Amino acid sequence: MFERRYLVLEDGTYYEGYKLGSDDLSVGEIVFNTAMTGYQETISDPSYTGQIITFTYPLIGNYGINRDDFETLTPTLNGVVVKEASTHPSNFRKQKTLHEVLVQYNVPGISGVDTRSITRKIREHGVLKAGFTDNKEEIEQLAAKLKTVELPRDEVTTVSTKTPYVSTGSDLSVVLLDFGKKQNIVRELNLRGCNVTVMPYDTTAEQILALSPDGVMLSNGPGDPDEVKVALDMINGILGKIPFFGICLGHQLFALSQGATSFKMKFGHRGANHPVKDLRTGKVDITSQNHGYAIDKDSLADTDLKITHIALNDGTVEGLRHKKLPAFSVQYHPEARPGPSDSNYLFDEFLTMMKDFKEKEHTINA
């Protein structure tokens, strides 16, 4: 007999289902993800720190979980909500079930609920605070608590590396600022021969310049970009001196550093099926996304930034490029974990930018 568990939203709505994952219950901001595959990469993405993920695809866990596909060593999400959790996954690479991994990392979850209803509620009302209880009599008490509870706002400080480390390549040298990076960013750079030095989110421009890298990347990460203003001076300190590429939160911080502003979206973009148009070519890529904040298009008018990509679903800003300096950014995830891989070419653009800049500097100094 499966044990009961309840998902409670701050508006008093609750859903009755079955225990999944840890007995250590938690609260968080509930969001939904529309990807059909890639649940392992999703639950291990640091950008979901403190959040409860509702998977819209009805069956999660059917191919199990393995050690190699994690995006971070320790998942930092606060919960998982699914319609059905597979208890007997089938895949030659599987090592554990979804339930076993959630227990291992103290992540609570619930199965057997109407995820369509939850998704429609979030789409209609926006993201909500939510929590779990195993006691039906505690539902009203938990709903009242959710109305007043303050969720953490220092997510980046909890997921960024504390000390620098190197992932060895053979050619160009890249500094990756870790705001909650996905490991596949490092993999993609290594595959292209880049020697990657991963550094903490609060690294200064002086510390970066002292390493004489060929390029700098700002990673994805959780939370509100306005809470990470420590990075803005660093960005301005390296622009024009080193080629620059920002992804997701890194994209937002790039825009803020140039005078733009951000806003919180109603329910964000989370999934592996978001169409984005490249305004330079007219090409449309299907992209992997995970963000709850976006850059205000109108705030870019008086900056040196040009919009290069837009989301076709809602017209929000998805890519920027500096008009004068070798720097660009995208709101989505070109590292493609979970897929698709339409946007991998952006890493090649970054490599070309670094090589061109290096050759130009060599010519000037010759």
C-alpha cells in the first residue's frame, strides 16, 4: 500500500498523491517543466535551487538515473511533482530509480497527482509557494504558513564553487564564472579543446585578468539577477579586454551591467521545446530553457547592446550582442542538457571570437 502525501499551494489548493523520495519535507517556489526527456539533468540543474519542479510529461523515471549524466554533484531543488513515477526503469545505463536518488539527496516528491491541473494553475496565477505534508490534518496550517514564509534569495552563494578548479583542455583558455553552472558547459568547452578554469561567482575582474584567459563565460544560475550585483563591476572590468559569453543568468547580468533592467516572469520558461528566432539569420532554433526572470526589452534602448534573439512564444529577449566589443549572451541553454542541440553552434561562435581577438591582439603587439 502506497503511503499518502499532500502537495499544498499557498492559495489553499492541495493535491493528494503518494510519497516519492525523501521523508524530509520542504517548501519552495513551484514551477513546471515541459520537457519530455532529460529529467535527470533537470533535477540536477542548480538553476532549480530551492524550487519544486512539476513535470508536465506524465511518466518520469522510465529510463532510470546514472552517475554520468548529473549536471551537478548534489541536486539542490526542493521537490519533484509527477503524474507517475516509474518504479522499474529500463535502460542499460541505469543505476538507480528516481525514488532512490531523491531519497539519497533528501529531496521530497509526490506522484499520482494531476500535473495538468497544477500547470494550468501556475499558468493562470503565476508561480506560487508550495510545500509537502504527510498529514492531511496539517494542510490548512501549511497553507497559512506558505502565505507568510520568506523564501531564500541568496541561491547563487549556496551553489557556486568556493574554490577555483581546472578542467583540462589543450588549446584556448577560458574562465567560467560559476553562478550555478551546468556541467555540460564545461564538457562543451573541453570538447572544443578549451582549458576551463571554474571560479566563484564573486571573483573580481583583477583576479580574472591576472590569469590572462582567452575568453570569459558567465554561467547559468538560480534566482533574481538583481541579487547578484556583485558581478556587475567584474563584467565591466573585463569587457573589451577579453571576449565574453553569458548564458541564462550570465545573460541577465551582462544586460544589467550595461544599464538594462530585468523583471520576474509570470511562470517563466522551463523546458526543452522553446522556439527562439535568430534575428541575424531568420533561423529558428528549438531550445532548452530554465529561467523565471527576463530582460526588459525597452530598457535596452539607451545601451550599447543589440537584441539578436527573441522568444517566439512571447517575444521576450533571448540574445544580446555588444555593438562595439566582443561580447554576447543568450537566455537559453546552448549546452543542450537536456536537448535539443540546435544551439551548440554558439560555442563555436565563441571560439571564433576568441581566436579572432587573440590574432588581433598579436598583430597589434607585433
